[in-house]
Amino acid sequence: MSDIAVLAGTAVAIVGIVVLIVRFRVNPVVSLVLGSLCLGLMTPLGLGKTIETITKGFGDIMAEVGLLIVFGVLMGAILQEMGAIERLVNRLLQIFGPKRLPYSMSLAIGTLLQSIYLDVLLVISAPLAGSAARRIGPLGTPRMAAAMAIGLECGIVLMVPGVGTLALAALLHVPLGAMLLWGLVLIIPTILISVSIMTFLFRRGFWNSATDEVIAVTEKAKAEVPTTVPAAQTAGMVTQTAGTVTQTAGTVTQTAGTAAQTVGTAHQAPAWPDVAPASGPDVPKGNGDDTAGGEASGPGLLACFAPLLVALLMIAVGAVADAVGRENAVLKFIADPVFAMLIGLIGTLIVGRVVVGRKRVETAIANGFRESGQILALTAVGGSLAAVVAAGGLGDILRGYFTAHTFLPLLLVWLVAAALHIAVGSVTISAITAAGILAPVAPALGIDPVLIALAAGTGSLFAVHVTSNTFWLLQSLLGQTTRGTLKTCTTAVSVASVVGILLLLPLSLLF
């Protein structure tokens, strides 16, 4: 089969996947499977090997990261039930104060809290961020919104156990310990620099409260109402219209069931409930249905997150031992990511039962299993696409376009992921698809696969826009207009994408 035919077939399959997701609103899992099937039939795989390759790719990636995703989501669900996230944000506010909260909160979201399902994490932390925004001052809303967007999206593809990070590591055969260490090295300066750049832009007039914040728009609408129309009725009309726009826009989201239900719940909740004063006690547990006891006499905030921290430390120790050549059978077993995450889950279960009781922990676990279903399916079909791309011969063709020992390969990886994200609109899907396309090329590049994974991750952050669930959640939960969200989400995360690749290029010289 000619190179042109392979390239054309791959292009048709990728464009078909994009059209199915964006134009016809077909679930991404179904779209990726159909794209893989069509690609296989247009390559030398033909009828005989296509289904077998899709199935094998699905199983291979699940064998690598399936349990890790489940363990991570379950830990996040239990932490959510304990109210640990609200307590952490409140503690950050006490320690760093409102002015530094955008930096500290973005770092916490991007690193420590990545085991929590993104939409749930956003809904939980947004009200606290909104309350803190009022303390920061006139630019509080854009600073907190941008910080949250940067932390949320960077963590997905750069930090273990982010879903995109696990998928990238599995597809490119990167040891999870190495992905954790180098991802941590990259994500911290990326977040800090990106938040600083956005703060600078906001202070130089990039933000206009009159047009970028829903509250300001509502006040302006009320001021322009004729005196014969009651102001309260007009405000209700404005609010209802904004809600309708948000609900309509939400139909473009690619997260099924759970996210849609989360958005609906968020619209019914107060926008920005106050957090406790900086000198006050920790906020109560996340669910208001069980406020009696538990938290005040239970383990502290550090104890709540200790099992997750221990799990990540075990994985990191294994990576360090491997790097210095001190690996042995016992250490290898202890540092195995599946074992480490299992220990973290067991520890979180124990702490959760002490804090909120057995019944609420069981409810959290049930919710966690529901949340992990689509994540597992999406990650696995990404593996199917990668397997078909590899078997179809695209890797042999792409090798001619990549030159080792220069910056060019990493830039091309970044561009591939960025282009896919602009087309598809999903950070996770674009990262997985880019990794699937590039996986066959990785061994011939002479570049450590962890660099390719990180380049694909940073590229997939570029231009988060209206097809992203994060975009609309940030808009509705932090009181922004669509124009404002284009600044705090689209622009801010794109800045992080560019900062990430610019930091990665010199970092690659260390390998």
C-alpha cells in the first residue's frame, strides 16, 4: 500500500472522528471506535485483522492503566465525600491569603487533587474560589477563574494520576514513576508562570468587568430597564436568559451523564457561598446532609490526603531507584503503581470511614464507579486507535518527517496535539489521539518517550473553547460571560500550553 494511501486513509479517519463528535454529537467513545474500524479497513489490516487489532489495543491499555484509573477515581470520590477539598482550599486561604490564593489553589488543583473527577472538582472548588475572588478585589474573578482553568487542564495531561497523563504514559510506554517526576518538574513552573502572565494581562486592561462578568451585565440591564418594568422582574429575565444560553451551550460538551447532571446541580446552587474567615476553623464537610460530628474530632487535613501522598511517593521512589540503578525485587514490588495506588485507596477508605462513616463511604464508592465508566472506555478506545494506527504503517511514514536530536520533533508533537484539540475540543481525547498517532514513531526518534508524552500533553491544552465542558462550567459557576470565559479559560490555558512547550524544550537537553 502506498504512503499516500496510508496518509489519506488516516486523515479521513481522523476527520471523520472529529465530524462525528463535533457536528453530529456522537459520543467520543463510539466515534473513536468507528474511526478505528474505518482506518483499519482502509489499511493493509483489511477485514481479517481490523477487529482483532482494535480489541487488542483496547485490552493492552486497560491492562496498563485500568486499575490505576479506577483506584484514583475512587480515592477522589471518598475525598470529595469527606469535604477534604473545601478544607484544603480554606487552609490555603488561611496560609497564603487572598492575594496569593490563585497560585496556591492552581498548584493544588493541578497536582494534589488530580485523582478527583474534573467536573466534580470544579463544582466543589468553584464556590470557594468565587468567595475568595471578592476578597482579592476588582480582578478577583478573572484571576481565580484563570488559575482554576490552568490548574484543572494542566493536571489532566501532565500530572499522575490525571486521566490524560495515565493514557499518555501507557500509549507511549513511559514508566509511571518517570511520568510523575518529570510531569511534576514541568507542571509547577508552567502553572506559576502562566498564572503570573494572566495576572499581568488582567492588570493591563485585558479584563472588563462591565462586559466580562455576568453580575455587571445584569446590573447594566437593570439600569436600562424602563421604569414601568419592575427591576426584580427584569433581573429574573436576564438570569433566566443567561441560564438558557448556558444550558444550550452545555449540549456541546463531550462528557456524558455525570457532567450534565453536575452542571444542572450547579445551576440550582448559590453561586458563591462564603468560606470561613481566614482566621476561622475549617469549613464543614462537602455534603450538607450530615453535619453532625465527624470532622472536628476526626483526622486532620493532612491525614485525609496522607494515603494519596504516600501512594505518589511510593511511585516516585521507584522512579528514583530505577534512575540511580538501585532497583531490587522488593522495591520494585512496593513501587509498582498498581500496588501503590491500592495502598492509597485502602488508606483513604480507612480515613473516610473514620471521618464520615461506612454508609457515606459506600455511597462515594458507588459514585466513583459511575464516574470511572466513561473514563475507562474513552481511554481504552484511544488504545484501540493507537493500535490500528501502528499496525496500518503510519509510523514508518512519519519517521521521515521527524529528525532526532533537535527541537523539531517535540514541536511537531506539540503541533499535532494542538491541531487535534482545536478540531475536537477535548483535552483528553486530543492527547490520547496524538499519542496514538505518534506512538509508532517514538522508538525511532532517539528521544525519551516521556518528552513525547509531555509535548503531546502541553499541545493538547491549546485553545480550550466552547466544545469543552470545563469552559461552560467555569462560565456558569464563576459568574462570567462567554466573552469573559474566552479570556480566563481559552486564553489562559493556551498560555499554559505555550509556556509548557517552551519550558520542555530546554528540559529535553537533560536527557
